[in-house]
Amino acid sequence: MREGLQHIRLYINEMFGVFGWKDTSIGDEALLFGAALYGFVVLLAVIGMCRRLAMSSLAALLALLLSPVAIGLITFPYVQGRYLFPILAALMLLAGASASFGDTGARFESRATKFVIGGWAAIQLVAGLQNLRRYAVGLSGPWDFVIDAEWQPDTMSNAAAVVALCVALVISVTVFLMVLREVSREAGRDALRPRDMSTT
């Protein structure tokens, strides 16, 4: 159990901060920001108006943190952070559903959604650049690898890969925000429609 407790930070890191092969990390700064984004969504879930979803979110969070410790009671080492990712995904779905019931106001909800989506897009950009940098000049190599590096991908140059990554992220975020805007518009229309009070 002691070893499981000592390695919780490592498991959390491996869930979304390590690429896996040769354990290339996205960096402590990006990892901390990613954990803060997750924590922000969970905090919104806890203050949501739906008690069942809030309690379910807390239960999923406890399962995420304590399952490696419970497995550590039986055998160690065995767990890898990637094994816990399904619990993390379930936690975010529950937390998002619970947060949607919160009475935080439309403006805050809109800004919070853009903050989380934009923040996660930034983390993906950093992760992509870090992975490309690792292959081009090594994990601790200079950041000018985009233009000046001996290694270039077989399909395109480093610069073209970075541009393609940025374009893909911009398109993804834009489409997602458009969908959210349409959902909010439909929800507003439903709220304005008079309810059918007939008892037939």
C-alpha cells in the first residue's frame, strides 16, 4: 500500500502527461496545467445542482486515486497510469454532466467551456511539439528544431508538421465551439416555448 501511495503522482502523470515509449513527458508545466483543467471541471461538478451526479463524480475521483493503492495491497509494481485512463474519461463525463446543472450563469458557462477547450488544445499543441522535438533533436534539444534540424519526418518537414498540427487544432476547436453554440441556441429556444398545460 505504501508503494501505491508513493506512486500516485507517477500514475497521474502517465495518464495524460507521458507518451509511453521511452517515457517522453509533455513537461511539468503542461502537466500541471492539464491537472488544473481536470480539477476545474471536477470543482464545477461538486458545486453542481444535481446531487447524484456530484456524488458520482466524487466517487469516480476516489476510484481514480485509490484503485492503484488497492491493487498495491495485493501486488506491486503492476499498475501503469494508462490503465486508469478509462476511469479518468468516466470522471470527466460525470463531472461535465454535473457541472451542466450548476446555476453559474450563461456567461460564466460560456467562458468556462472556452477556457477548458482552449486550454486542452494548448496542451495538445505542446504535446505534439514536444514529441516532434524529441525525434528531431532529442528530449533536451533546442526548440529551433522546427526549421533547423538534421532529422525531418519522412512525409513532411518539421515546419509543415507544426503548421498542420496548428491547423487541425484550430479546426477542431472551432467546430466544437460551433456545436456548443448551436446546442445553447436550441436550449434557449426550448426555454422560450410555452409549455403544454393540457391534461388530455
